[in-house]
Amino acid sequence: MTEVTRREALTAAALVTLAAAAPAWGQTAGGTGPLWDLSEIYPDDAAWDAARKTALAALPGIGKYKGKLGTSADVLAEALVLQSDLGRTIARIYVYTALKADEDVRNSGYQEKLSQSRDLYTAFGEAISWMSPELLGVGEARIKGFVAANATLAKRFDFYLADIVRQAAHTLSPEGESLLASVGAPLGAPQQISGQLRSSDIPWPTIKLSTGKEVRLDSQGYTLNRDAPNREDRKAVFNAFWTAHGKFKNSFGATYAAKIKGNMFYAKARKYPSALANALSGSNIPEGVYRTLVAEANKGLPQLHRYFELRRRILKLPDIHYYDIYPPLVSLDRTFTLDQMRATTLEAVKPLGTDYQARIAKATAAKWMDPWPREGKNPGAYMQPGAYDVHPFLLLNLSEKYDGMSTYAHEWGHALHSLLSNATQVYDKADYPIFLAEIASTLNEQLLVAHMLKSAKTREEKLFYLGQQMENYRGTFFRQTMFAEFELVAHDKAEAGEGMSGAKFNDIYFDLLKRYHGPNFGLDPAYANEWAFIPHFYNSFYVYQYATCISAATFFAQAILKGGPKERDNYLSVLKAGGSDYPVEILKRAGLDMASPAPYQALVADFKSVLDQAEALMA
């Protein structure tokens, strides 16, 4: 692209100077409208609609290659280039409407346009659905010969084709694949039913807090009040919320048992030995990664128990209960403007080198993000990389506190991952899997907190930032691994032929709560109902990746902060690799074997170091 050429014409040092001098835009919270420039995707709605209609008209052209993929290397290359180029355009079409719709979810016009974009994606999926089964019919030997004979296949599609061949043993006949596709909706019902229970059918309790305020404890009310300053209020919130879940224990048990049965059906249909093996196969993750994570997290539990005792001391509590895990250890009144968030983040990521600095400095000075919350805006936070030929866009809802700056650094970590991947890989190998995605964002958070600790002046400031680190390890490593172990035990029992129920899920979950939180931790049996609150369990064997990503990020962050250019470049090679290989292989080349204990032991060791620092400050 010409933009890359122009960028490469400047030295990294010059880019740092130029971009760092530019002020951040939209510096005041609560602005009146979005601050990103979506005209870079399409200049207006008319241009978007013209692109949509052109893409829709091009879809039948894919069909002319049906039955011909095995004819020659050149024909296969033509078909895959058409598929790729159309997918690239349709992604851009979708991104424009998705971002426009999120600017104001009340705008029905853009919700309708987003629906049109989704319909286009569905039509695209239907138009190419025959390609993978036909490729399997061509056969591995012939496909390898085609790749060797055609430069386009070798450069752009070699990994894609190898991955299709890898899954041949688990791919059914066209009729079988069609049947599996048709059962997707009924087997997705448990997730819908459990969501419906939580959103509308449970009569959520209302309680009065010590302030006199009455709060309705649905999911949002619970999240907003579980860290209440008054301990009796927290206890009342927990008891009421989890008791309400318990009244629907049998219903939630039926939905989750049905979900597990569905996972077992898919595994059997695709000839996998277990539901876990089926779930991990997409990104070719060895089962040893999952089981080693669980084993090493359990070995690190003494440090987690030590943290809970430190939390009790800092909060000056006579004992510690489950309702004491959410109040902040130390409050920090400091606020940050967008300019300060940017400048601090740029300073924090200096260990990643001048090229990384140049790219993030230039990107954060441009109109690529919508930073502040406002009425009607989507309340989430994400980086959208789908407009490959433009650049990433970021939707944020920043607070002016440290958590806002941490989110800023986190999401820009995602954006730089995409920028580096896009600059290094062809489009067809640029998209990276979830297993890698949270490494770049989490590492930026860790560099930020390390920078803030280094510049902290007071004991309270230092405890605040150490507390951020400890909570991150508790919530993202240990808690997510506990969730992962719950899924593993539940599926293992079901696959062994045990009958599953809400009561059995409660028993499994309560055993895990007791083990992960330790013998000196207060746990009411009602809290065993928490598993029914976790929607991620219906996206099976997914949450473990939060724990693996923070482990990898910690491993790389510590290596970078203690090392030099070699350690930095090892890490950056992961970002630049994009989706050019299986994620475990990408990490192995950077010196990290996720099936070994090393990454998880590195995290536990850093957790211990942070605890040592916090305890020294307390002394």
C-alpha cells in the first residue's frame, strides 16, 4: 500500500518526533459526538451502499469454480483470490456500519444498515460453503503439488490449505456437514434459555443499603454494588443475589447439562475423543496446554491465599469472606486527561523500541478512536481491526481514573498488534486467533503499571498500583483458571457417564471455591450458585485463554524489562506473525512453550514478587 511506503520512507526516530509532538484530540470527557473519522472507510452512506451492492452482485461469481478446484493450481489460485478479495471488501462494509451503529445504538437507520451488512456476510458464507469440502476431495497430495507450483498459493494460501487438510479426518461428507449446520440452532438453545432466565424470568430481589438507597439486584445491580464500602451491604448483596440464583438451580442445571450433551454430540460426530479435544482443534491447541495451566494454577494457590490474607490486613478486616474480594485495596483520587493517558502510555511502552513507539505515537495522534462515554453509545470497549486497508478503530468508554488509562493502553495494545501484523503479513495471514489476541493488550497494561510504580512517590500510590497487579492476577489468571477447571471437571464427569444436575454443578463449583480461596476464607453455600451466572460457560472451553494470555504477557513483559533487544524482538515477532501459523507454534518460535509449566510459573513468581513488595510496604 502507498501508505506503508510513505511511512517506511521516514525513519522510526523521525516518526516518533513528529507524532509525539501532535496533541491528542478530543481531550474533554463527555463530548457531544464521536471523534473518530469513519469517512476513511467510506466517504458517506451512499459510497457504502454502492460497495455493498457491488459485493452482493459479485457473490454468484464464486459458483463458477464449483467442481473445478482440483483442475489446476492456477484455477485454485483464482478461486481463492476471489474468495479472499470479496471477504476483505465485505469486512470493510461490515465495519463501517458496525461502528456507525455503535456511535448511537438508538439510531434505527444504522441498525438497519448493520443488519444489511450481516445479511451480506451470511450470503457470503453460503456462497463459499462448498469450497472446504471440495478441497478435501482434491486430496492432500494434489493440494501440496498445487502450492509448490503456484506463487500466489504459496505466498497467500499455503497455511489456509494446510489447515483444511489437517482437519480432513474430522470433516464429514457434504450431507453430514449440512446436517451438523442445521442442528446449530437447536443445540444453541441452552445458551438462549439461560440468558432468558437471567434477563427476564428471575424475580430479582431489591434490598435497602445502609445509605437508605434501595437497589434491585439483577446482574447490573449486583456488579455495581458488590464492592460497596459498607461490609454489611456487601454481604447483603451477595446473599440476596446468589440465593436468587439458587431458586433456579434446577433450571440452570438443565440448560448447562444440555449444553454439555451438545458438546459431546459434536465431538462424537467429528470423531474427537472428547469435547475438550474438539474445542481446542480449531487453533490446533494441544490438550496439554489446558491441563498444564490448571495444574500449575493449583500449585500457585498458596500465593493466592497469601494475597487474600494481605487483602484482609489492608482492608483492616477481622476475617475475609467472598464478599470482600471486590472493594479496592487503596483509593487513588488522581485523574488523567486524554493527553496525559497518551503521554503516559507512550512513555510506558518505550521498552518495546523505537519502531513500536513510532507507530503508537502516530496512531494515537490520529482520529482512530471514540474515547468518551455518552448517551446512546455502545457501553463497551473494543478494537475493531476489520478494515484491513484502512487501519484499526477503537471504541472506548474511558473514565478519567487509572482504570480508564489502563483500558486506553490495553486497547491500543490490540491496535498495535493489528498494525504490526498487517505490515508484516499478507491479508490472508494477518488475522490472529484469540489465543494470541490478549497477549499484546495485557503486556501493555503490565508495562503501564510497571512505569507507574517506578514513578510513584507515596506508599499509598505504590500500594494502589501493586493492588492493580495483584487483582489482575487474581481475576484474570486464577479466577479464569478456576472457571476452566469447572468446565473440565463437568465435562469429564458427563463423558464418564455421570448424570449431571444443578446440584452436582453446585458441588463441583463449591469444591473449587474452597480450594482456590483457601481454608481461612469465608464461603456461604449459596455462593456455589455462581457458576449459573457465568455466560462464558456456554462458549465452551474459551475462558482458559484469558489465563494463558496473561501468563504469556507476564513471561514476555518480565523478559523485556529485565533484558534487551533480543527479548523485545522475540515478543514483537509474535505480534508480527499474525495468523501465519498455529498460535502455539508462533509462541514456541519466540521461546515460550505454552504446554510447559514455564509461562504459568513465571506468572506465579511475579505474583509472589508483587506480594513481597506490598507486604514490605505494609510492614
